Amino acid sequence: MIILYVVLAAIAALALVVVIRTLKFKPEFETPVEVTEIPLDQDKIVEDMAAMIRCKTVSYMDSSKIDWAEFEKFQSLLAERFPRIHAACSLEKIGTTGMLYHFPGKSSKSPAICMSHYDVVPVEESGWEKPAFEGIVENGELWGRGTLDTKGTLCGAMEALEYLLGEGFVPENDLYFAFSGEEEVSGDSCPKIVEYLKEKGVEPALVLDEGGAVVEKVFPGVKKRSALIGIAEKGAVDLDFSMESQGGHASTPPKHTILGQLSKAVTNIENKPFRYQMTKPVAEMFDVMGRNSTFLFRMVFANLWLFSPVLDIWAKSSGGEINAMLRTTVAVTRMQGSKAYNVLPPSANFGINMRLLGEDTIGSAVEYLKKVIDNDKISVSVVDGSNPSRCSVTEGEGWDKLKLAIRQTWPDAIVSPYLMMAASDSRHYGAISDKVYRFSAMYLSAEQRATIHGHNERIPIETLIRAVEFYVHLLKKL
């Protein structure tokens, strides 16, 4: 009986600790910000953006398919549309498509870099309701490939600086605009821009690229809009798993064909996911967003020391974005075998796309997968890939300036760090800065986010104007 009382007392004490921690787990106080109206020329902004969309800067892995004249047309368009910038800034053309604008500030001690890419992914026109490269404006929206990814943010930055130059603006610190036309194909322009800056001794106090956005209903129990700033991104790796055989007729198959063995390897990989990891970006996101959640979820995120095993099990069973935040993921995306139904394949393979988290590297992940498949006859080869990016700090002037500019533009949004799942050019800047942030200055609904790399990509005019306002707020602080 005494033991029962002790156990009940321990449970009661544990419950009390959980409840007290939950009650204390509240949103941190934020000083209210002043929101000022910026008198922008909205017609000019829309016309400039439409002109950018009409440049068919489509990038392909096969460079022979690329129409380089369209990229030159885009570069000439920037000079034509933004004369003040081209008068005030120097322009270096680096790599195949890189453009690096430099606007000298009053000091060069804390330079800032706003980056973007102006290449776009290919389009299947038959799936679009309107032409993808005509820059059509209808019902308050501008249609076209690249409006969201990422000519919209490039336009926002250029329009903001052009506007500020008309007011005699000179930044406190050196300002760089770095644009690449090969982000979608992992081209050499961005790495070469970073190498150029490194040779010049430039150590950015802030680098801003595409990434998170202002979104809704992306975190359990949070009803307010959230502005998510990527402070790191997962590594991306493509792997091939292959086997060979003597082939032969399908009427006399071996006990296990090579496709059967490869299929077992796939099953083993999917049944034995990578280990749970709580990384800095995710822990900080859970802290910020958890404080703004409903009581039940606040209880979980205020007491991860207790509920982490439950979170791990739930994430593994459900998959999706929460699971991807907590472990290295593997997606089997392709498989090849025989071209005929009655022929045993002399060779077969499957391919995976892996997104590396935290301490996992390409080397360690490959070794883990070899143990999981447990078949020495299967050859594993790395096709392409990169390790997880450097993680950026969430304190200091650069972070504070970015956060304030976001709050001035979207006063009702919760500003939070997060882990970016996709790969971007910004990962290269980890070589010269630990203040690299990934934030697309737009409010995007789930439906709008689905059009990125998909059909019917378009941007509401209001969203485009808001992006310009954000960059005006930000540039004034740099």
C-alpha cells in the first residue's frame, strides 16, 4: 500500500510540474511597432514585374536547351527599369549568369546581402489556365512562372532600393544585391559570387534569400499568421542502388530476382527510419510557436523533456513535415528493371532522394543505409548531394533588423525560426557568414504555395506591393 501511495504521489508531482511549466510557457512580450504607409508607384511595380515574367529565363540540367538570349534580355531589362540603381551601384557579372550589385554605404564593417535567383523551372503549358510567360494581370493577380519563385522577391528588393534612391538614401553599411540565373540547376554562379566576396574580405552581417514566408495553419494549435525564417536547411542527396544478374527468361526465375532483392531493400529502408534529432532551428521553432499554441500543444512543447518519445512515435507514424523536421528522410523516387514482362533484367536499380538533418552527413547516411539493406550484392553510389547547411544565429543586429522589418510589414504575424526542407543557393553563404536567413517576403496560402514549380503560378498584386514595402523597411535599417 505504501508503494502505491508513493507511486501516486510521484504521478501527482509530475502532473503538477507539467501543468506549472505549461502555464508559464507563454508568448514573450513584443514591443508594439509603428506601421507607416509608404507611397509606392504601384503601377510601375506591376509593369516591371510583368516585364520580368516575359523573360523566359528557364533553366535546364541540359544546358543545350537553355535560351541564353532570354537571360541577357532579363539583365538588360534591369538596367532599363532601374536606372537609379545602375547609376549608384557597381555591377559585377560573375560566373555564367551571376549579377552582383554593390552600393557603398557609410561603413563597410557590417555589409548586408539581399539575394535571389531569376531562373525558373520549365513549364507544361497545357496545364496552365493562362500563358506562363505573358505577365497577364487579371482579378488583382499577376500570372506567370517565377512570380513566386523568385522574381517576386527580386522585384521587391529592386523596387525598394530604386524608390529609396529617389529620396537620397545612403545605407549605413555596404549593401549588395546578388542574383543568380542557375539556382534551379545548382549552377556555378552563386558559389563563384561567394568566392568573389570571400576574396574581397566581405563578412556579411546579414544575408537574405528565399525560404519561409508568412503563412497560416502550419503549426498545431496556432491560429495566428506566422512569419517563418529559415536559419538552416537540410542537406539534399541523390543515391542509386543497383544490382546485376545473368538475366534470362522469366519462365525459370531464381528464388529471388534482383528486383525482388531491391524491393526488399526499399522495404527495409522505409521500415527503419533515421534517428530522431532535435536541432537548433526546430527547437527554437517549437519554443516560439508552442508558446502561441492551444493549451494541449503548449503542454507538449513546454515539456519536451517528457513528451519527446511520444512526439517521435507520432512523427514516424504520420510522416509529413513534422517528421521531416525531426530526422533525416528518405524518399524512394524511381525504379528501373526489364523492358519486357518475360525477360529477367540483367541490371536493375532504384533511386532515392535523401534530406539530411543535423549531425547526419552523406558518408554516415550511406553507411547506415548499407546496414539497413543488409545485402552486399547491392551497389550504392552517390549521384549528387550536399551536407546540411551551417546554422545561423538568432540574435544580434542582423536578426533583430530582419525581425523588426517583418513585424512592421505584417504586424499580426508571429516571427519564428524554422528549418528549411528544400535546398537553396543560400547554403553557399555559410562559408562567409553565420547570419544567413531564408525568408520570402510574401503572405502565401497553402493553395498559392502549391503553385510553386506547379501549374498556374501567380502573385496577388497586394502581395507584390507588400514585398516591396518589406524591403523598404529592411533596407532603411541596414
